Amino acid sequence: MEPGYGIALALEAAGLFGLALGLLRLRAERRARAAELSAALRPGTAARRRSSPALRIVALPAAPARAARAGSSASSARAALHRAVAPRRPIAA
């Protein structure tokens, strides 16, 4: 057998091994995901959450309003934002 054929055979075997390893990892991840989901959906049990710094919710203060320029009015987008964020009046019962 020529040396080129041996090298090609070794590379083919390495590729097949990598493919098989990748498929096994995907299968294991799918099973872990399914087990986590079934544990979360079981009645009577609370879902376990992982604390991740990337998923933290951070409350930021609103940016200070800029002083209105002389002779210019607020844009329609700014006015809509103020209407959306403005405190709601209580509903009379």
C-alpha cells in the first residue's frame, strides 16, 4: 500500500471518529434537555432555575430629560414614550 493511501485512510478514520463523537454528544445533550424539561413539567414540583450572570435583570434609572430647546417641540416618539411611562390614574370602581 502506498503511503498516500495510508494517510488518506487515517484521515478518513479520524473524520468518522469525530462524527461519531459529535453524534454521541448531541444525543447526550438532547437527553439532558429532555430530562430537565420533564422534571420542570412534573406536577407538584417547582422548576429549578440556574443562576447565570448573563441572564440577570438589572433595573436602570431613567435617563434625565433634556431641557427643551427654544422653539422646538418634543418628537412624536418622545411624546409616545412619555405617555407609555406616565403613571396610570387609578380606575374608579
